[in-house]
Amino acid sequence: MKLISLAFLTILSTQVHAMPVGSFDALKVVSKNLNALDPNYDFNGIVKLSNCSGSIIRFSGMPESSKAIAMTNGHCLSSGMPNPGEVVIGKTVSRSMKVYSKSQKLVGITATKVLYSTMTNTDVTLYELKETYKDLTAKGVDSFDLDGNHPSLGTSIDVVSGYWDRGYRCNIDAFIYVLREADWTMKDSIRYTETGCDTIGGTSGSPIIQTGTRTVVGINNTGNEDGEKCTMNNPCEVDEQGNIVVKAHASYGQQTYRIATCLTPDFRIDLNLPNCELYKQK
């Protein structure tokens, strides 16, 4: 994973995609533009991590008293990227984050547990917070709904980054059978259209939101940086016949509907459910 020095960040920002985490601790930087967030994007519930972006998500029917959930990428774990085939589940942590309220103020939150994290078949981390949804609502923070259905080709999407305090808008261009990056493989990935979502390092973990809604259909995670084939920061597309195609500078995200297939009636993640589509470590 390539990290960029802060001195060259601005110069290279148009060339660097999402797989690299941010190169500075966003929680220690005081933004001068909190009153000038782009009104075309909904920042309420968007999370700022030290190295990545994220969002507060909520499963349909979850009560206000439930511990809130923050979603980001697997490769954004503070303990380091999960190895291929590795799953982190139920791990106690203490990680500080910030989240935007509806009044565009940053509210401090704390993750206390890794509910699920992997970079196999997808690239996702679900953190349980110390705060409940009721606690967040009292501070003006709303959650996003996680769509339990496969998104549609051509859907207009917004990728909203808490790390960079900015958003991107484009459409779903294609669904990729297998996306391969170094030793990691991801299935049924979302490729964005060529213009609009030229995501950069630090946008990792940003929710993919259906434009005009508060419905999350995926999570932003990587892009082909300089046209290389199947290397770190240069994912390649593999079809069902094993043919490999490289799309230089293409950006990608992972679908999140699979999470809903692994939920128990009391909203726990159970990888042993018969229809669960999340990766289970062998």
C-alpha cells in the first residue's frame, strides 16, 4: 500500500486512487472549511477516521437503543490490513473518530469493537460504537440506511469522504466478476464511470450513496493508479473465463448488500447462517 508524503499530496491528488490510506492524521487537522461543505452532498453521518473515511449505517428495524455502527474499509483497520483469507470478528478496540452532524459540526465518537472485518471477497470493516443511535440523534447525527438489495447498473451515486470533507458524483458503470489487487481478490465489485469519481487516497471507506437518498449501496475502496496489472494500487478485472483486463485510472467500490444476508433477528452478524454471503475464514 503506497503512502504519499503530505508535501506532495496536492500535486499528486489527481493521480492517486482510494486504496492508499490517507497520509496524515485527519483527526488532528483543523479544517478551515467546515462552514463551506459542498451542499450538493449529504455529510450528516459521514465519518472522519485518522487514515480513512466512513459512515454511520443502520440495519432496517434496529432500535434507537442499539449501539451504533460505523462502516469503513478492511484496509483501514488501525491494526493493519487483514491478510488474504483472514477475518477479524468480535475484537475489542478503542478507536477515536469524528462524525458530521446535520449542522455540519464534527462530533467525537469511539469505536469499541470490530464486529466484522475482511479484505477477502470485499473490503469492509464494521465497528460497534460506544454510542447508541439515540445518543447520536441527540447530537444531531443521523444514520444511513444500508440497502439489502444488489444495486443496478447506471445508478447515480455519491461517494462522500469525511477524511477530505468532499464528495464525488458519477454512475455505476459495471459490475466486475473478480477484482484482483496483489494477493487480494474481491467479487462483484462496482466500477465507476470514467468521470466524476476520480477518488484519491483517504477516500477509502467512503459510503457509496444512491444520489438523492440516504441509502448506502456500497463502499469505496480502490483504483488503478498507473496502469499496472494486478499489483498493489493497480487492481485488474478478471472475468468468468479468467481473462484479465486492466482499466488504467478506473476507480472501484464494493457492494454492501451481502451484510444483510448475515444478520440474525436481533441484528447480530452470524457467518453460519445458511444464506450468509460474507466471507467466513476457513
